[in-house]
Amino acid sequence: MKKNTLLSIAIVICKFIRVLYVLIFLIFAGFFVHLQINPSYYNKIGLSNKLDFKNNSFVTSYKVSNGIHINTRRTYKYEGEQKDSDVFTLDQLKKTSLYFSFIKYSVVLFLGFLCFGEFQKVMESVKEVKTFQENNVLSFRRIGKYLLIICVLTSFYYHAFQRGGINGVNITPNLLILSLLAYIMAEVFKEGNNLEEENKLTV
Amino acid sequence: MAIIVNLDVMMAKRKISLSELAEKVGITLANLSILKTNKAKAIRFSTLEAICEALDCQPADILEYGKD
């Protein structure tokens, strides 16, 4: 009974997170549309306010709490002293960059949504005591694949503004580890499936 | 499959049906069917013993080794 309660909670959490993903996407899409309709509304919101610098172009290296070292490059299009807060505001984001970012993060959200969906399926099958079946192996493989794609998609960023740009690489090892774990779980479930089949065919 | 189950041959010799044998041996019809159709991956000694007793035969009468 305890096992079932735990699984039921896990399933509810999965469902909640999936709903949350949909809400985040809707908010994100609303923001995307509003930014195009009324860009001046975002002229005070900057993408870069962590570092202040005066060079026209330079490379800096800094550490992010959950990622590997990043090389972030910022470029200005013309000479002269400029502030980050003037160049990298959301209203000056180029259309191509905006669309690219929207598609990229939409795909990330969609894949995250699918990941939790697959995990929910596994939890439901375990609850029904149909743990070791081929579908679960496929689900874990899918989760591994989705996480790998998310890791690749989030590993780089490129924001082109009217007067400059920010680009860099941000590799998140957590996602890679999770992806690897999902693939390992797929192998474990595959082995379990084989054993169960063998057990079934033992007369 | 290297091990061939000749259960159907012995059943025909003893003129016994599958359901009858299943009842005598004490296993399900589905499991006996798996054994008869050579789909089984393993057989327990207890099952083999019960089949031999029910059919009045030796294990070699039921199981045979054949090269692929």
C-alpha cells in the first residue's frame, strides 16, 4: 500500500509539472507576442546586467552555479563607450534572434513536457505491477534522448541585438548525467523484461 | 531450438488430451500448451516428474536433443 501511495504521489507530481510546463509555455508565448507588438515596453529590461565593461569586444570567463565554465563574448557594432544596459535591452533584440530563441526554448519546454509524460507512463505501469515491459524500456530510452537534445539546445546561446550581441556556451553536466541514468535504467528494465519473459516461459 | 519436446507424440500414444494432462499434472493449460509448442525456455524437475508420472514414461521420451 505504501508503495502505491508513493507512486500515486509521483504520478500527481508528474501531472502537475506537465501542467506547469504548459502554463510556462503559454506565458512565454504571450511574452513573445507582446514583445513584438509593444517592444518599447521592454526598453528598460536588459539581458546582461551582471558585468560592466567598457571594451568594444572582449571575452570573459565566469562560473555559473550549475554549469561548466563559460566563454561569453559580447560585441559592439561601432566604436564608442557604451553601457550594457543601453545595448542589450529586450526591445533591441533582432527578429531572427527572437524567433530563434522562441523556437529553441519552446522545443526545450516541449521535450521537458514529453520527458515527464514518459516518466508518468513508467510510474503508472509500475503501479499496475507491470514493471518490466518493453514499453518502459522504450520510455527510458526516449527520456534519455530528450534530455540529450535539451542538453545540446541549452548548451549554447546567441542573442543578436541592434548594436551588438551576446553569445556563449553553457554545458550543464546535470542533464548529461540524467540522460545517462535514463539510458542505464532502460538497460536495467530491458534485463528485467528478459528475466520476466524467461520466468513466464518456465513451465 | 536444440531441445525438442515430444509431448504431443507421448500424448497421442497414451491417448490423453491436453486438458486432461493439465489436470493430472496440476499446471495450467496455457503452460502445458507453451511446453507442447516448444516455446518453453525451461522446465522444472517437479513438472517433468509429474508429466512422466501422468504419462507413465521417462524424461527421454518427452525431451530430445537435436542439432540446429
